[in-house]
Amino acid sequence: MLGEVTSASNRGREKRGILKNVFRATRNTFATLAMSAAVISPQNIAQDAVGYNGTYAGDAWAGVVAATSLSDPKPQATYVSGTWIVPAVSGRCEDRYNPRSRSGGAGSYDLSEWIGIGGALKDRHGTWDPTLIQTGTDSGVENGKSHYGAFFELLSHDGDILVPVQNFRVEPGDRIYASIRLIDDKKNQWMFYLRNLSRNHEQFSKIVTFRSSRQSAEWITERTGGAGNDAGMPRFGTVRFVHGGGPFGNYTTIGNRSGTISSFDREAVEITDGERDHARILARPSNLGVDGDSFNVTQSDCR
């Protein structure tokens, strides 16, 4: 899984670097936030009740992947939804993986919180899934300024399409609900849906045509770099994927079954510093809460 987590993320990073200025033109800019504001106290996880069937370390993703089977996924994922709290970001997390974070050089440090389908597993023949359809929010810092926005993205062998969502306000602390649904199987049509539950239920929807592997569903916090694969990570503390009640939770439909994350074969994914020996974990997911769908992604250590 490490190879695909890395490759899918890297394909997106270059595209995100090209469109970074477009993002910043469409979202609000905030003064640098204090680190105390960046650490959001975990909620809705009173007990780590549900574990995972495996854990994998990558260099960009932290979160959860679900499928019919992690070792032999079937192309049956047709729906995923998620609800999370946008983290406050500030400064940069200094780590061994990114030399620029230690040298004090200027740079941009970006994070995204998203749900997706595909792009995370091998099939039974050992081939990595080359497709990923995703939507979520983007949080980053450049030149001491924090910025926030929303996006959707399509990644495949045919190329990458990253689109910033216009006129969709995002600020730290906002509760975001997102879903991706297959609405026409024969035409490979999918619907993106975003809703800011903290801002008068501001909404966005878009129908796209995309040929997905449909092999997995994901709930991810990703460190996304700019041009040159600069994967520096801002300080964010904790990203909370919450149980929102009713439809506003972290659910998926795979085959003829719909349910919470805990209803499926699932794997935790951690971000490490990229060292082959004595790798340090930079961000990792908690176990699932008693509801079977809430969890936190917590930054382990920033120097």
C-alpha cells in the first residue's frame, strides 16, 4: 500500500503546486495562528473501541482505508461520505523528511482533509490502483499567512484534474460534510457534494464523468506539497473525523452493503518521516470510536 499512497499523493502534489495561486485567490487569508489554537481537543471519541485489520506507513496520508478485502479488493465502492472539523494551521512542522523545514528556508506548507474512492490498494494480481476520485478541504501556510479552501480532484493514468471550489467559505473550526456518489453506472457519472454545516449550510455539488477502480474508500488527512514535491507539513494538532448523526458521518457503500467504517475490512495509514531505519511517525489515526465511524488524526511531534 505504501507505493500507491506515495504515488497517488505525489501525482496530486505537482498539480496542486501549479494551481496553488488559484486556490489562494478564492479563499480567505488569516494571520498566523498560535500553536495553541492549532491543537483541537478530541471529541466524540470517549473510548477507542474499534481497531483495524492492519496498519501501514506512508509519507503523505494519515487516516483510514476500507474495502471488501484489503488483500483482494472488489470494484464495488460506489459511495463515501465524511464529516470533519477543519484544523487551524500555523507555522511548519519541522521533521527530518523535509530538509527545508530544518533550514529555515521560506516555503509553503499545506494540508488537506478529504474523502475518496480508489487509489489506495493493490488488486489480487499485485497491481496498484491508478485511479483516485476525492473531495475535501485544504489548509496551509505561506509566508506566515494561513489559508483555507475546498477542492475536488480526479487522478488517473490519463492525468490529474484538480479544481478549487469557488464561493465556498472555509475557516478553521468549521464542520464540513462531503460525499461522493456514483449516480450512473453505465456512464461512470459521479456526484461531488460539499456542505459547510457551520455556515448556514453553504453547499456545493458537481457531476463529473470518471472511470474509477471502485476498489476502496478513504478518509484522509494528507500533507500536500507544492512544485518540486516539497512535502513540508504545517502544524495542525488534530483533525477530527466526527460522527455527525443522521447522514452526516463517515460512511461508505461497497457492494450491497452500506455502513460505518467498522462494517468493512479496514486499515490505518500513518505518515512517517521517510527514514528507512528508525522511522518517526508524524501523524496517525486513533482507533475508531464506539460509533464505528469517528476517529482523530493527530500530529505526533513537531520540533
